[in-house]
Amino acid sequence: MSNSYEKSKMSNHYALDSGATLDVCFYTQSVIRIRIAWGNHEVPKSYMVDKSPKLDVMITEGKQEQTEDEYLASGNLVVVVKENGGLTFLDQDRKMLVEQLPITAGPGYAEFQHDRSAKLFGLGQHQIGMLDYTGQIIELKHENTTIAIPFLLTDQGYGILWDNSGKVTVDATEKGRVTWSSEHGEYIDYYLLFGPSTPKIIQHYWELTGPAPMIPKWAFGFWQSKMRYSSQQELLEVAEAYREKNYPMDILVIDFYHWTQLGDMRFDPESWPDPVAMFDRLGQLGVKGMISVWPYISKKSMNYAPMSDRGLLLHNESKVSVPVTIFNGDMAALYDPFHSEGRSYYWEQVSRYYKQGARIWWVDSCEPDDGIELSDYDLLYTADGPLEERINAYALLHEKGLYEGQRNEDFNKRVLIFARAAFGGAQRYGVTVWSGDIGYDFEALRKQIIAGLHAAVSGLPFWTTDIGGFQGGDPHDPAYRELYARWFQYGAFCPLFRVHGSRGALSFDDLLYGISRGENELWSFGKELEPILVQYDRLRYRLIPYIYSEAKKTFETGMPIMRPLFLEFPDDAFVWETTDQFLFGESLLVCPVVEQGAKTRSVYLPGSADWYDFWTNTKYCGGQTITADAPLDTLPLYVKSGSLIVMTEEKTCIEASAQMKLTVLIYTGHDAAFVLYDDDGETYDYEQGKFIKVKFAWDEAQGELTIELLDGLPPEHFLLDVSIQTIQSERISTSFIGKSTALFTGEKLFINMKVL
């Protein structure tokens, strides 16, 4: 017997014969929230979504022709509520997007049926090495190298955000059908996001789970790290060497075991005798210090007893703290970030590092994963309830505490959190991520490219890897040096640019106890590799104006810097299958070399536009596959015709300046425009209008470049010093909006310009 329903007095609220209640709510004209609850259970407050529905969404209601099914429609989207309890989602032209089948399996389970040709993306970061999830079962629970985001992006004009913080399984083994199954919760709660374009779906997700404050500009520079720098002296020697060699570097990393005990949040004075002086010296060198902080509090820590006594650690049902055995045999308990006092107490300890000069929080092992065996996992409780019901939100609440703690400490300094796990809405807290403790071979490299593209469309756009892999690698091995060069080239075009790893590890104990045996600096891989690595390091810094401007778009819309080709070329069938190329911003096509011994690689040039080889300026027609030369020093890199690439002079670190020396490369063939964005890179003053947006526009027919100040309030005496170079064109002229002299006075933009 089919379910029937009856509309209650509440708008869009239905009582089903099964005893469940159904709520249909239009958050916007393109986003619908569906909630189904059984018995007296309520749908819990979301950790991911921090938005209320818009009050001005106009909804029309009616009956479907020839049925008694009721429909609700906004300007863009229609949902049909069927007599049997199923839901059909249609676009404004009444074309079906997807159908939620009638609920037959009870709470936490729903089946969706769509076109059999549908392709599926997102769901966070996974190491399966496949771009399309069709045919796969994906378990959504954070683990080392896995980040679970229950957001599925399709090529059918819609996405689904499944709002459950426990373990979730997504089954796409049957073509044309996706099944979502929550391990916990007497409810179903999800959002359907209508594009119809994939970038628009991503934007809806970003807005639903945001907003996103900007991270520091220097975060887009080079991060030097290894497991591990074991003393203050060693760390400063590396920083000094980078400056002596004039190699660009902005961030230097202090890994685990720098502490007296895990959870103390204190430097071991034997190896780190004067942290304040150390951070002061790093600052003089233009280097920011990143510090590793863990959510575990050892039973040997000075903080264990006070946190346990105040109920700030995860506990059992009797409110007794539950320590677990972690990776190195230590007994430690997780603090409770679901407890507001737990977050405050934890920040009080971390703030000691901040007062000493640390500026970045490396949030390691925050899944939490280590030591959480099944029996312990079932026992652990948070201030909000059982951990297993909200395990995937642990990292998010942990990151929230660090973000809010720093903002309370120093309101106007941008927060940067670097985490091994994150959940939907992480962008609210200045969170960036990396792919965890991955292997060190070409297969691992290939998997990272795909993992990064999934992360990018899952709301984790500021992502990177351990360049060279984490779990080993011998800098003296020629085969490993080749891998490192190829990985470094790829890493220079990841949203974040960071080397890390346990070079020279002799055993697993080296990993467990942080025993560092090998170097991991740019000069550590031999005389042949050093200039290659430095070349890409310097190129990264020359591209900072382009990268930071593209990052600003990400903060505003969620459109990732590192993006799969289908986001820009959805009508090109070939790009939906491309797994080893990606776009870096709108204009750069990055084609990493991912095979041992390769000196060439096959490159697909998407779309109908022409493409220029970045290194030679050779022009190729789009829509074809070419064989690119790729000797060890060359990453195949292409620029779309009709692009403007704005670059700057070589620098060793990223600092705010009232003068920008720029080179504008005009890749001719079509009209082109690029909006340069810049601000002080350190504070939230951009929220008060203290930034600049300058539009560079190329008119192909006239051969004319126009430069216009669009918005913002540049610093006094701001000067743009611009050189212009056209690629494959002899025509060049310039025009200006406003007068042309030398400085910014608050009303006019003045520019020094020369043509190369």
C-alpha cells in the first residue's frame, strides 16, 4: 500500500503514512532542504550549514496534471511530492534532474535515481585514483589520507549535500542510482543544489556553508618542511641558508616532538631554548613559523588532570575521561572541541605559541583517527552526545576553536589553519588541508592529482600534498630524485606549495618517533636538481599576482584555483575523463609528468581556443592531443589564447608594498580581461574596503590595452609599474581610464608603463 500524505498547518510540512514527517524548504531559488524524521526524533542542528533560508523566496504551489502529486516551485527549481512519499526534482523547464525514491529502508537511508550516464565527483579527498565515482562505494569517515565531505557534485545540473556528521556510505555501484546511508541518526537531512552549471553548484555549496574569510597572502608562497627539524639551531640554520642562497621561502615548519609532553603546548627548553628570539629572527628574515598542534592530551601532560577534572576531555557515559593508546604507545585522551569551555581551554594553551611568535596552526591527526579503535570509539562521548554520531565534525569544531581563539587574541590578524581533516564549512575558519601521510612513488603522485581535484570541488580549494611523499624517499637515489623533481613541478601549481616528508627514514620507528635522518631542502637533491627546483620556486613567486587574484575569486565564489577541466570546458566530452591535467586559475593548463623515465607526455588541449606553450610561445589549436617535450627540467604548461597573465619581479618572500612592479603578458587571439586584486595580505582590513581591484582589458581588434581602477582604497602613494608584452602579435597600444601620471592620490590611479 502506498504512503499517503497530508499537508499540515505548517508550510511545506507533510505527515507520511509511515509515521515519518517530511519538510520541504526552499533556502534560495536554487537550493532546497529536505528533512525526514521518524517518531519523536528531531533533525539535529547542523555543524556544516550556518545559514537560514532566505525570506524573500517566492514559492508557487499546485497539483501535477493527471495526478494528485503536489508540486512546489521557485524561479529555478521544482520539487514534486508524490503520494508514495517519493520526491522528484525538476529544473524550471520541468526537465527531471533526479528522483528520490520512496523511503523503504527506514531512517538514514535514501536512494536517488538519475540519468544512467551521470558522472559523480566530490565527496572530499580519497585515494582511489578515479575521477568519476560511478561503480564505487565511498565511505565517508575521516582517516589519515581521507577527508570526508558529504557533498556530491554531478554533471546533471545538481549536487547533494547530505547533512549527517557520523559515518556515511555512498553507494554508486549501480549506474543511474546513488544510495546514501548514514550509520547514525533517526532522520534524513540533505540539500539539493541546482546549478545548472557545475561552477554554480559549487558556489551554492560555498554560500550555504560559508562565508570564507581570506587567508594570509604569504600562505601562497613556498612552505619548507620535513619530519622534523629537531632544534631551534637547526631551524634557524635552514632559514639563514635560504636567505643566503636567495631562494624564495615564506613558511618554515616546526613538526611534532618539539614539546615537553604531548598536550603541554610548550617547547622543550633543551632543544628550543628561546622561542621568542627564534621567531623574532625568522621575522627579520621574512619567514613565518608554523607549529604542529595535536588534539591529544597525554596522561603525562600538565593539562591532563585539570582538563579531565573539568570535563573537557572525551569521556564515557559516566563522565570519566577515556585515554587511548596512540601511535607511539603513549596514553592520551582527546580534548572535547564540542564543549565551548574545552575549545577555550585548549586555545589558552596554544596561545602561548602565538605570544611567542608562531603564526600558523598545523592541525595534525585531527580526524581523530589515531588510537580510536572500535571499542573505544563506541565509548566516547562529547558535550553534544556520542562521538560516533558526529565523528566527522570533530575536526571542524577543533578548527573553529583555534580560529575564534586567535581572533579573540588578535582580532585583525588573519588566521591560517593547516589540517589533515576538515568538514563542510571549514572555509569559515581559515582552514587549508593536505592529503596526509601518502607514499613516495609515481602511483602516489598520480593519485594526488585526482584527490586534489575532488577536494577542490568539495569545498576544500586550498589544498596541497607532501611534495615527494611522506613515508620515505632517499635524496641520494637517482630514481627518487626524478620523482621529487616531477612532484615539485606539480606542487608549484597546487593551491598551496609545500615540501614535507621523512627523507631517509630507515624504519617505521623513525616515523613513529620523529627521527629525522635526511635533508629536504632545495639543495638536498644534488647539483642537477637544485636549479630545477629553484626555477619553479621562483616562477611560483613571479605568478603571485595571478595566484592571489584567482584566490580572491575562490573566497568570493568557491570556484577553486586548481580545477578539473570540466569546470571550464563542460561541452568538451573528453575532459570529463581527464585525470592528469588541470587548470590553475582560468588561464593556465598544467600537465604534470607522472611516469618514471618519461621525456615526453601526451597533452590534450581542451575547447576550441588556441593554446600557447608557456616556455616557447608556440601556438596550438584547441581540441587536439599533442605530444609535449618534457625533459626533466620541463613541466608542460600552456596558456589559453585570450588570456592576460600578470606577473611580478622575483622576490624571496611575500610582503605588502605600496609599489607593484608587474609584467602583463597578453596571449593574443581573443579579447581578454584580468582583474588584479591586492591588499595588505595580513589583516582583515580588506573587509573595510582597503584593497585594490585593477582591470586590465585587451581589445584584440584595436590592439589596445586598457587599465582601469575598479574598486577599493589603495594605500597612499600607490604605484603600479607595468611592463607589457604581447605574445604572437606585433600590435600594441595603450589607453587609460583617467589621467596618466605617477601615483595614487585617493581619486586617480596613476601608472608608470613601458612596452617590452
